Amino acid sequence: MDGAAESPNTNGGATSRRIGILTAGGDAPGMNAAIRAVVRTAANAHIEVVGFRRGYEGLIRDLAEPLDGRSVANIIQRGGTFLETSRSPEFRTPAARGLAARNLKRHQIEALIVVGGEGSMRGAKVFCEETGTPVFVIPASIDNDIPGTDYSIGFDTAVNTALDAIDRIRDTAFAYERVFCVEVMGRDSGFIAISVALGGGAEVVVVPEIPLSLDQVCDRVEESHRRGKRSSIVVVSEGPRTGGVIPVADALTARLGMQARVVVLGHVQRGGAPTARDRLLASRLGAGAIAAILDNSPPSLIGEERGSIIRVALTDLADQRRTLDPALIELVHQLST
């Protein structure tokens, strides 16, 4: 950021400061709350905000529009993102990133806020390194796989959505004495699966980070039945690393001699009104991003750690990944006895 940029005028006068904001990658409940917090906190600091529709693609295509307090009225309770989002393969090229930087310069935008997940953060890091544009990332992903923060926007809502479904499925599983295999989202991350399994009292959980063979899954369900249980819930994280829910259900059907039912929750976990937890987190992170810009901080991820809002330099997050505690897998097994 240009150190000579005009400081906010606390007397309410005009200011030349202007920032951009976009939402990129997969949508997550609470993104709208984050945009709202950025726009209204910026207004209080006399900073203009320009929104770019459809994420990095909109930055390349210059899909810009000014945002003010009225632009973000009545959106805090809405899922998704009113700025829309996309995944932009073109932004991976230096030519496209150069065009995006020129668009920011034409609008006299001095800093960019990106609300998105791990891939969006990597794109932001490359973009600011190549172009010198200060970029601040607000982590928003139902997968909760973003390093530098304990929680990302949308995770709590996704977990509660899946948990509500599992509670309903368990009622039927108990009534019919059946095994249900439930697939949840998470891409290469098992944070949703492990949280839902613990919160829903599942007998087994299968996550990408910790290999569990089909025989081991069957052994655990059989052991549960030997202890007198007549119904079971198996939570499986999606993706190629786990193989998905179908092979698990087929193996259980073959071993138990009873049909294991399959439920794929899919994109229902992405939508819907954000929980209070996600609205609070999004509001705090949005305000934190503006505070970082006002403090002339280096390009950073604005995260939450142990309840506090923190700034982590993007350069420190280059090769980091969030790791899942393997003890939680065993805890699921222990608590299902």
C-alpha cells in the first residue's frame, strides 16, 4: 500500500481512499455478512468500496460496481454471495493477472479484499507478489481447511445443516434397524465429517486424512451390532481419497447381509441462512480486514485464533495445510460404544 495515501478524515470530509472486494471459489454461508461488514466499516472510515462480481473472473472482465451501506442492506441473513462467485482458470495465467491489476489501477483501488477459500488465498498470494497489490484474505469455506485460522466462514452452518439431516436419518435408522451411510462434503478435508460424526453420534467416520479400510469400517459396525445395537450411522467424507460413500455401503451390505442405505447430502450443505456463529465470525473478520488496511499491514489473511481476530502474512502461509487431529477418529469410536 502506498504509504502516502490519504488518511481517513474523521471530520467526515472526502477521501481518495478506495478498496475492492470480491468473493471467489466455492460459496459459503456468511459471505454476505462479511461483505456487509467490510462495506459498512469502510464507510465509517471514509473509504470507498468497489465490488467485483463473479470473483477473479469479474476482476479480469472489470465487472465492477460501487458499494455503499444501502447496497448491503438486508443481506446478513442470506446464504451464498450477492456478488456471485466463480472458479477462474484464466486467473492462473500471468497475462490475466496483469489485466486484473490494470483494472484495479484504473479504478484507483489501493487494496483488494478477497473472501474465499484455500485456492482463492493461493491466487491472492501470487497476485500480490506479481503486481504489488496489497491483498487481504477473509477465509470463507465450508471445508474449514484454510491455514492460519481456527475457523472459516460457512463451516459452522455446513456442519449444522449436515447434523440436522443426520438426526433425522437416525430416527429412521432406529425405527427400521438399518445401517445408513451418509456422505458429506469437504473435498480433501475431513473437518465437516469428523464434526458431524461426533455431534451426531455416528459409529464410524471415514475421512481423507486418515486411511480406514473397508474391512475396518465393517469390523466397527459389526462390533457395534455385537454389543446390541441394531442401527448404525457411518459418515463418509466425499472425494477420491476416501472413494466416496458407495464402496462403503456395498462392503457393509455384503458383510452384514442387509442393505446399507446411502444418503448423499451434497450441495445442500452450502446453502441456507448462516448460523449466528458464522454471522458473528464474518462480521468480525470483515471489520478486521478494514483495520488491517488502515494500519498499512502487509498482505495478510484475517483469521480467528482462540477467539481473537489475527493477521497472518500471506507469505507465512505458502505451503501450510490445516491438519486433522487423529485422536478425534478414535473419539468417535469410543463414544459410539
